[in-house]
Amino acid sequence: MSASRVFFTDMRASQKENLPAKLERLLGCLDLETVIPDRSLVAIKLHFGEKGNTAFIRPLLVRRVVDHIHSLGGRPFLTDANTLYSGTRGNSVSHLTTAVENGFAYSVVNAPLIIADGMRGASCAEVEINREIIGTAYIGREIVESDVLISLAHFKGHELTGFGGTIKNLGMGCASRRGKMAQHADLAPKIKAKKCIGCGECAAHCAQSAIFLEEGRARIHPERCVGCGECILICPNRAISVRWNADIPRFQKKMAEYTLAVLEGKGDRAAFVNVLTQISPACDCHGHNDAPIVQDLGFMASRDPVAIDQAPVDMVNAQAGLSHSCLVEGKMPGEDKFRSVYPQIDWTIQLEHAERLGLGSRTYEMITI
Ligand code: SF4
Ligand code: SF4
């Protein structure tokens, strides 16, 4: 496979050109005028950060991306899909509240915020891909219906995939509740009997009649459950939880196949940016962020969703690990930082599978601007 171009700019800045201006110059390398038709609806997929987390992309940087799209005649909106777990982004009301509290107010970012999969994550479009594991994918409807997709991902470590970048932002982040369930678990959710108070709200809400009460406790018919995950949100006592799939390689492959589904139908109308700042060991889905594992590195942009993730992994691993971080081993330049934090996770699987699917190339040419 031929080398894909990845554009990079570092963290050096001056009075002449500050970091937001450098980010905009980087965007200029992507020829977005050929990607964004006049008056097209442009979804900027990002992560607004869980409440208490501070590692997510700064809203003022996001504003630069928004303004650049406006200047090309596009109509951008910021979007993410609701989470599976009951944190501060599990439904659209708390998700949007968290986003605004984290600084993504209209007055700051100059674009509306639209949650891609509706009030409780049930608004999805079915995308048929028929690949190794996923036949039909369930994607947040607003993302499928947008004309253009710009992925704006915070690059960092991730507890399930080793690292989280563009493939994570798209494959997992754009999936509806049902799509997230399909990736995280092969089975119905589980009920923690000790926490269940037998209120019956889950049974009343389940559209598949897959939950029933027995001896004052909820039970699930696994053969009826379609894995929509709505009962997890409904339970007032947090007695229902995801049955996390222990098969991590399979999970990584599913995420790559979901990325394919998200980009299906977009053709050339997509572009990808990774922000390499506050490179924390874990996802922004947590209500905290541990100290960065390497120094801030800069911004990367590409039209290839695989190259844009391979390049920052290589760059992070080439760095010296920071002494006050969670890194115990693997601190030397050239040592694998992600394998050091998560020894049981082989992060190459998602990249290899994505390349096999024809999503892009792991071979890249880095162009520093
Ligand atoms: S995941 Fe959906 S289908 Fe399954 S029990 Fe819960 S609400 Fe019912
Ligand atoms: S909603 Fe929760 S507490 Fe109520 S019956 Fe269902 S599992 Fe039990």
C-alpha cells in the first residue's frame, strides 16, 4: 500500500503565529475546499470530555476548526453520541450540559451542538457493511445524515484499545447505544441482584419484553435482548451494567469495522485531525485525567483515517516518558509507552484490521509544516 500524507505541526509558537493559527494552517494542507461543498452540513465529531476531566481538546482550538469550515462555505456543528455507562454524558440533556460546562458554549465555539443519537441513544441509522464480524452497524443518525465528517480527536492512551485516536473517535464514538453495545459486549447486560430493588422500571421500558421480575428482582431473557442498552440508563439504582467483553482483540476489530461503517457513504467528504496535547494514559470518558505520559507534541491532520493514528503512536513512542507519570517501565525513547501502561493490549490489532478493511494505510509520509 502506498504512503499516505500526514501533516504535522509542533507546539512551538510565537507572537507572529500562535497555536490556533498553526492549527488553521495545518487544516489548509487538507484542501478542505474540495471536501466541503457550499452550504453542506459538516459534522465535527469530537469528545466534549466527562465532567471533571480536563484533558479534552480546548474549545478555543475547536473554534478555529469551526471558523475554517465557515470560511469555506460549510455549515458546521459539533457532535458526539451518548455513552453506554451512566456518567455525565449518558443522555442528551446531561451530555449537552456537560459540554457547555466544559466550555463548548455557542459563544465560544461558534457552532451548534447536536447529539448524534437522540435523547437516550436510540436514534440510529443502520449501515450494512457485511465484514468479518459486523454485518449491520448502528450509527448515530445525525452523523450518517451529515454531508461531511471531520474527526477531531484527542490522542491519548486507552484502557481497552491501548491508544485512542481517530479510529476510536469514529468507530466507538459515532455508534449509537445499540452500536456501542454490539462492540463492547456479545451478550445482554447483567443485573446486579444485590442492587436491584425490584421497581420494574427496566421491564416497563424494554421494547423487546426481555426483562421480567422474579422474586422481586429483575431478570433478563438473553435470547430476546437485542443489546440496545437502554435499561442501563433507565435503572434508578444503577443495578444494570454492561457485560464487558473480555475479548479485546475482537473488540478492536469491531471498532475498526464500525469506523468503516461511519465513513461508508461519505466518500471523499471526510478528514481527520489528531490533537497531541495532554496525552493522558486513559480515555476522556473518565471524570479525571492522570498526568500526561509524554510531553505535548502538536497537531496532525490527514485524509487517511489509518495513517492519522499510526503516525502519532510512532511519535509518542519515540519520546522519553515523563517521570511524574504512571509510566513505570518503557520510559526510554523508542520504547512502547502504550504497551507499558497496558501490557495485555496489542494496539496494533485495530490498525492492522483497519488497513485490511481498506480504510487506509499504516505507511505514511510525515510532512512537517
Ligand atoms: S439491552 Fe435493551 S433489549 Fe436488552 S434488556 Fe435492556 S432494554 Fe431490553
Ligand atoms: S430498574 Fe433497576 S432496580 Fe428497578 S427492577 Fe430494573 S434492575 Fe431492578
